[in-house]
Amino acid sequence: MTGGMFTSGLSASEFLLVRDAGFEPAGLVMGSSVCHIALPPTVTSVAQLTGPSFGTIFSNVPKDGGEVAELSRAMSLARGTATTRLEEDARGLGADGVIDIRVESEWDSWYAGALEFTMTGTAVRRVGAAPGSAAGDRLFTCDLSGQDFWKLLQSGHRPAGLVIGYCAYAAEPDSALSNRELAGPTRAIYTARRLAVARMRNEAGHLGATGIVGVRLDGLGGLSRPAGSRTVEFRAAGTAIAPVMDTQTMQPSATALGL
Amino acid sequence: MSFTSELSVSEFALAAEAGLRPLRLVGAAGGFYLPPPVAGGRVRRPGATLGPTDYADRSNRARDTVLDRLREEARACGAHIVIGVSLRRQSARQRGPGDGPADVYQEFTAVGTAMARADHADPGPPADEREPVLTNLRVPDYCKLVRHGFTPAGLVAATAVAVGSAASSGSLPPAVTVGGAARSGSLRPASAAYAPADRGLGIVLGDPGTLHDRPEYHAVTRKAYSVALEKLRTAARPLGAAGITAIEIDRLRAEWEQTEWSNETIVVVHAMGTAVAPSAPAPERQAPLTLMPVRHLDK
């Protein structure tokens, strides 16, 4: 940080609320990771990997349906690396945590077989704490906006961490000549969603959280785009929260007005 | 005289309370010769590419030109401030000289609502000596900022271009150059410390040898980011700003170029935000804030 000037992706009212909560923005931080996935020589993209001919060219794509473990694992690796870098970036600013994190991922982003995972957020630090003296052990991360962060603190909770679960799942082959539900894809969607949510909850459990707020469940379209693809992706993301030890700080809940 | 604006009804009401009067919707546009950047001065299509430094300079100039036009239009109608400025850039449909490619022209469009302080009774001619202040904040944000002792000092924007060379195996340390000049490749390798917390949930671990992180791509992206933010700070400093809020990063992993004879990658980051300065004298801090979801009002 030079000149003590902060940068932030927060809107003005969020910036003010964060200040009100006893924090000040330290700066915009980012972490990204490009994960390399070794593709078989005949395959020219990850999307193609999961396309019509899947199961014949890549042993890790299950022929009869099932999780595409290689891709789930790539996402997990990229996410972990990106998180580490985001936190390193925030530590460099003497921050206590990162709020308002936005997550993006893209297959075949830089070249065929690359998965890019990017997180950006606003690092915040406790007002009055000298830079560098921040609780060095553990940063908190969350995808809460400045307003939600404020409300969460007001309600006697703290963010325990951003939790993400992901699953790429190949549907078992199914086809119909008449109008009926395709059981394979339906099952794939249900399973992928269940696994993504279960993994997210599992992460929250590791953080000792009591719950997860603001969960967004996204069916990502990246892998299902090629015609004939039978792979569905789900990503569940939210902020795990835990009660603050001294609940004396609790204040009457704030009124929220919809604009 | 009737006004035009892109305010919602609530914003209009709020603006009236805060002593702001909408004057008119102002807009500015411009088309510029701005072909995609190519690393290392390699000319892939003669006359249709730019070096990274050139690209950043031209992009910055083009955007500033359009924002100046917006400011000029706002001044002409006697505005104090232009609220909710949004900037859009897109490849123009017009083709280049001869049978050239279409993507060598970029079109910049900026739109906002010019407003006057209500005590400034008659908008009339540009009698006011003040430069209208541009901001990408919308009305609720503006009102809160003012109420809490800050004032928007101006819109700051920057385009940064970073060039990195990707090692073919992903094992070599990255060499990052910015604008073709400075260099720093001090990125630590990805820590392998992260253990996915999803063991035992049915995930079959693949062959670890087939997956690995490519730190050079992070290095170049991060470089572009930090250069863009540094440029924003540099632009905000003369405005007496305490900080920059509402930063929009236009494109994350923007243009990139990778050819068979070059492993160089280019990341372009367009960033824009509002510099905020403490207003003197700072009004008294008011007690609890009203919460209003203002974040993605226009998205």
C-alpha cells in the first residue's frame, strides 16, 4: 500500500458500513490459478473431452456415467491454489480478512486443457490495528457484500470462511424416441448437486461453522455446451459462519429497506 | 423544463431529498484505432496489431477522450456532478482499411445522468467555473457518502497491459514484463499445501501427475491487476482522495495472444472507480445507517 490510499470494489454505502463495523478496506486483492490438465493427444479441449465420444478416449471419464473425477480434482486444486494466493495478497496488506469475494472459473481459458480459477475481493483490516500486526494465523474470507458483512457482525456472528463445493458428473447414456423423462441426465443433475453441496458442507464442518449463509448453487455451463455432452457441473458456494464468543455485543437487528 | 435521466423512481426521490436535481442524460462516444496487442513487437498482421505499451497508452487516451467529452456535455448543461457513469467498450463493426479485420477499431460509449445541486437555481449557461465531477456511483451511494463526510472527487480509470512468457512445461520461473519495460518474476510457486476437504465423499483422486498449477499465468494476471490499481491510485492522489470505491474491473482475463512461435501471453485489465475524499468540514457522524441494496442496481 502506498500513501495509505485504499482501493476497493465496494460501493460507497458498503464502504461506509464496513467502517461502521470496525473495519477499513485495505485494498483490492486477487488470487488466481491456471490448472493444467493433461489431455490425450487426440482431444483438443476439455469440453470435447466430455463431449459425445467421451468414455472412449479418456479413461478418467466414466463410460456408464459417474463423477468425472479428474475435472472435480482440477477444480479443487485450482481453487486451493487461488485461495492461498488471495490470502497471501491480503496478508501483504496487513489485512484481517477478505470480503465480497467473487469467484470465476473457465475451462480451456488460456489454452486447451487449462482451467482458470479466479477470486477477487476486498481485503479489510480492523480499524486501529497497525498494518502487519493483524492476527497472523488465520484470515477470514467470505463472499458477503459490505452490507451483509455488517449485518452478520451485528447479529453476533463472524464469517468462518468462504466454502465451495464442486462436482462434474457425467450422465449415464440415455436416449428416448418418445416423450419421457431421461433418467440418466436427471440422476446426474441430482447427484452432482448433492455432491457439490455435501462438499461445501464438509468444508464448513472443517472450519467449525454453525451454518452457511448466502449459498449460491450454480449449474455451470462450461462443460455441457458442446452438442451431445452429457456432463453437468455444479458449484455450491457460500459463507460459513460461527457465533462470536462474546454475545454481549449483540445489538437489535437493523432494518433493511428494499429500494 | 423537463429533464431526462436513467434514475429509478426511488433514486429520483432520494436525489431530491439530497438536494440534487437531474438535468439530463448525457452521453459521449468515440471510435478509435485500437487493434489487439501483440507481445514482443511481433507483427502478425501488418498495421493491425500494437505493442503492449502502445495499446495501453492508446486505450487510456481513447477512454479519457470519451470521458472528457462527457464532462464537456455535462458542463454545457450546468451540471455539478454526473452520477452513475457507465463506460462500455466494444469492437466496432466497421472494417479496417481495405479488406482489413474489423477488430482494429474500438468504440467507447459513456452514459450518465448530469445533476445540479438544487440550490443552484438556474442551470442556464455554463456560468459555473467548476468542472463537473464524474462518478460511477449511483444516487443512493452518493447520498450516503456525502452524509458521512465524504465527497466523490472524480472518476479514475486505467488500462494496464502485462506480458508474460509461459514456460512450456510450467516448471520454469515466469518472466513478467510490463509495458515491455519493467520486469519482476518473483512469484512463489503454488503452494501444494492445500488439501481438498472433500475426502471420503466419493471422489476418486485422479493421477496427480496429470494436474498441476501453472504459476506463470497467475503472475501475468496479477501483474496486470496491480499495475491497473497502482495507476488508479496515481490518478486519485492529485484529487486529494482518501481512497477509491466501487472499482469495476472491466475484464478479468482479457485479450491474450498465443501463437505457435510465441509463448507470450498478454493480459489487459480495464479498471474504473470513484475516488472519494473527505469533505471539509466533515459533518457529524450520524447514527445507524439505513441499509439499501444498491449494489447491482443497474446490472
